Amino acid sequence: MPLTDTSRAATAPAGIAAGLAVVTAPAGAAIPEEVEIMKQSQQAARISSSGPQPPKAARKSAPRKAKGPTADRIARIKRPASRPNGSAPQEPRPSKQAEVIALLRRPEGTTVAEVIAATGWQPHTVRGLFSGTLKKKLGLALTSMRDDRGRVYRIVEPAGMRTAGAHDGAAGATR
């Protein structure tokens, strides 16, 4: 007749009541060293979850070093280029978009390849500028036609917007 332990059946282990997982050795496989290791791990689990943790702000930590200028950081600081004495500051370079608009305002117009050479952009970027920025956002009238150079794009000014110097005789040409 096998011996039964009635004390286990009547009460739950203390770890289960506290919401912890309890690890026990199967019956008959209890090696004293393993049982001792399991008991120690159970005790460690109870100790580590013995209460709420303080918020991160309340925890003590080592003070941080103040980040001051180091020789490495000073070397990376961008300094303005020095100018020779007596020279005036240079005017800022026009934006690439302004350069493209200037190319498109020329009487002969421009091709996508010419814009690529002037700006260094990819072809899809140039086409996106034409359709999205120039046509939709800025509302410029952009026309294109086949030429011996390929497809040539031009900005066409409405008749009321034409300036005195803009008329060069090419405006009346059929496009």
C-alpha cells in the first residue's frame, strides 16, 4: 500500500497563494542536491518579487558627466571660411529650383538631360519637380514639345503677365 501525504492535498503551497510558480521534484526523483537548488530558487523568487518597485525617478543612480567641449568636439565644429582682407561677403548661391526655373524661362527651353547636368538630380526628381512643384504648387504653365534635342520644356507666361523685356519674337512662334 503506497503512502500518501495528506498535508499537501489539504493546503496549497505558499508560492501558489502568492501568485508565484512553484517548482517541485516529481515523486521518487528527488535528489537532495536538486531539491536544495529548487528551494533556493523559490526563495530567490519570493525575495525579488516581495513588493512594488520604486518608480525610476526615485531610484538612485550615479551622477552623469557633464558634456562639455572636448578636443574632439571642438575639431568637428563648423567654422566659417576665412575671406581675404578687403573682400566683400559672397552672395548666397541660388537654389537649384531657381536654377531650373531660369533654364525653363530661356527662349530655347531646356531638356531633362540639361536639368540633370545643372543640378545633379536623378531624372525622376526632375520630372517630379516639373509636375508637382512647378505646375501644381507654383502654378506655372509648363509646355513641352519634341525638338532635335529631344523633349524640350518651357515656362510659358500668360499674355497679361509678360514683361516688357520678355518679348523676343519667339513668343508668336507655333509650338
